[in-house]
Amino acid sequence: MPFRPTLIRAISALAFGLLPAVTLAAPAETHLDFTVLRGGDPVGRHQIDLIRNGDGETVSIKTAVLVRVAYIPVYRFEHTGSEVWRNGRLISLRSQTNDDGDKHVLAAAAKDDHIEINGDGSRSQVDASIIPASLWNRELLTRPVLMNTLTGKQMAVSVTDAGEETIRSRGTDIRAHHYRITGELQRELWYDHDGTLVQIRFKAKDDSDILYVLG
């Protein structure tokens, strides 16, 4: 006897009902929006967007700084970058930078056991374990060499643990861990208990104090 349409639909519904429910986790997104202060005065913004999806991460970075003296622009810095990570390994990095008229273009891509770099037209290879100095990734504290995110050059660094401190972040007081990076990169970094970057401090080329405060 041929199956009737209603019977076919009933069997199909029963079959699908016996299958286990599958839930796809939504990508986790993090947006970090820093105000850039020079000598206590706001001069720009630094934004980091992270999307974590399974074993992969994509990161977008944008910095825009304009310093004025008596309302006259005296320094401009503009930077955009993108990173792709898989299982904690850098897969690709691209960036474009205008450092007060000095232009930089960087492209890096993982190849087998190394990373191929094209920075301002100069090609090189580095170890696949290298981490770019984009600062959001707390793992950079474990590396003796970092990749310059403007030029792709390698920078030898040392890290000092300065302990926990109370800082102002997102309008409230929080406890954060303070680290000092010295060597070919000079930065002070604070990460909260979740490993999220919450503050950056360093000296500018003119020796002024630069502070990135998370809003």
C-alpha cells in the first residue's frame, strides 16, 4: 500500500524529534575603546575589536591621534590593523600606518613552521611562535621577541612583573596586574583578572606621558 503524505510527515517529524539538539555557540565579541591622553589631555582614541569563534580569533585595531599646540596640529598618528589567529597561532596580520607623514604597510602570513613578512616592501621570515606587539594578547608577556606592528621588524624585549594595583577603568576602580616591557619596545601594561588589556602607558618621542584609559 503506498504511503500517504500525512503518514510520511508524521514519520519524518518523529525521526527528527529523536535526533539530539545541536546548539551552535555564538561568537564572543569584545570591544575595547581607549581614550588616549597626552599629559592628561585627550588627543585621540585606540579601539580593539576581538571576535572569538571556536578555536579562531579575528582582531581589528584602529588608532587615531592628533596633537595640537595652540590649536595648531603638530603631530598625527593613524593606524589600522587586522589579525587572524587559530589555536593560539598567528595566521595573518595586515596593517597600514601614517606616523606623522611616515607611511608603513605591513603584511604577514603563516607558512608551515614560520611567518613570512612583507614590511614596507622588505621581506623576511620569523618563527611561527612570534606575537605582534598589538598588546591585547597577554601571551606577549612570555616572549623575548615581539613583532613591530608597523614595520614587521623583530624587537627584543624583557618583561618585569610590577604586581597588582588599583586603577580607574570604565568609570570604576578595579584591580589589575601591572607589567613593564623594556628593551626595543617600552610599554607599561595593565590586564584585569580575565586577562583583558585595561591600560597602557609609555613615553612619546617628545618625552611626553601617554596614557591609554579604557572607557
